[in-house]
Amino acid sequence: MRFPPEPSWRRLYQTPTRVRRNQLIDDLVDTYVDWREQSKRVWRAYHDWSTAVQPDAAVRFAAYVAELDREHLASDAYADAVSRAAECVHTSELPSPSQLDDLS
């Protein structure tokens, strides 16, 4: 979830470093939320599979495995965002705008 944009006068006073830091934080929060939402879908799919009757069990299991795969991708995206943020903290450098474009 992203917050509404700041007033234009405020953006005029933001340095490029601050803007890049804010984009990095937005990416970190967005990927975390995506991962948590996907994790909830995994649990729902697991519940559906574990309570399914025999004719539907195979289809429910396939849906559960698909949700696990999506959750894995979401966790990888979050791990990458954490790594980028940690690297910036340790090096005191923020990614360039072109590197941030690659995040999208």
C-alpha cells in the first residue's frame, strides 16, 4: 500500500538521496505485504486441501502447491528487498534511480 503523494512544494525540497531512500523503503514494505498476503493464501489453500473429500483432493492439492510456489516467489522478492536495504545501510549508499527502476 502506498501513501498519497506529498504536496508538490514538499517534493521540491527533497534531495535525490532522500527520494531514492523513500523508494527503497516503499519497495521493502510493498514486498513484505505481498509476501504476507501470499502466505495467507497458502494457509487457505492448505485448509481447503486438508478438508477436501476424495474427488476434489487432487485438485485442491494442486492449488495448494501452486500457492506455495507463488509464496516462494514473494518471499524471494522480499528477501531481495531486504538485501538491498541492508546493503545501503552498510555502505551508506543508496541505489541509483536506474537501479530503482529495475526493482519494478
